[in-house]
Amino acid sequence: MTRQDCRKIIEPLLTPQRLRHSECVADAAVKLARRYGADEYRAMLAGMLHDCMKCGGPQEDPTRHAFVGAEYLERECGITDEAVLNAVRWHTTGHAGMTTLEEIVFVADLVSADRDYPDLEIVRTLARDDLHAASRYILEYIFSRLEREGRRRPHPDSLAWYQELKENINATQ
């Protein structure tokens, strides 16, 4: 499957802005894969396809679209590569035991060229130097935003991954 094949899958499902975002995430994911020794082709696929179910319906939920998207790609598009499906599935919440590819897509989603938020340059710098540090920072940023906005609690899988990341940094100090 080529990048153009991915575009044919997602173009009818996404707004032009979300399509551009998917292309930017694919670019960021490939760069991170190159930096961290992951499969660049799978990074491109997952980056292009990660938000396939983001627009419309209950999938617009901040985390649900990832799970629905992975299921859609498998059932409706015939994608069978578990590494790609899992990178799509976990790109919003993460989970304990994240693979490098899954973590790359999680981070790429937040450092892509189309993004603009207050701590973006900090996250981009972290992503270039230490993927886990970037992930921790992103999770802390998300947790803080959820608390400030009085919204729902963080996803349990996000909390479990964050705890794992914290334990790993403490073990290396």
C-alpha cells in the first residue's frame, strides 16, 4: 500500500484540514521512525491512517475514533498488519507496554507541522532527543488540560502508560 492508496482511503472520510493533518503526521512519523530505528513504511501508513474515523458521529470523541479507526481499517479496508493497526488504535491514549511504532505515532500526532499550541516547540525538541520524555510531557500536558477544563478523567490506559514511563525514568536515575 502506497501513500496514495492511504489517501484514497481517508480522503472521502476527512475534511481537507484533517486530511492535511494526516499527511503531516505521516511525515513526522517517518522522521521519528528514522531517528528511533522503527519501520518507516509502517510509520507512514499509521500516520496517514491514524485519524480515518475522526470526522463525524460518535467517533469524534477524543479517544474513541482511534479504536473505531483500527477496527474500520481491518474490517473494511483489509489492513492486517497488527503493528499498523495497533499504532492507530493507541495513538490517542497509549497503554503500558507501548511499542516504538505506537509511541512514534502518538508523538507524531502532536508534533506534526500543522500543529500549533503553547508548548509545541518544547515537545518537538524533546521528540528529537528522547521519545519517552516527549511522551511523558505530552501526557502531563493532556492531564493538566483535562483538569483545568474540568473534563473527564484521563483514560486508564494513559495513566498506566504514564506510570510506566515514570518508573522507567526513576530506574535509570
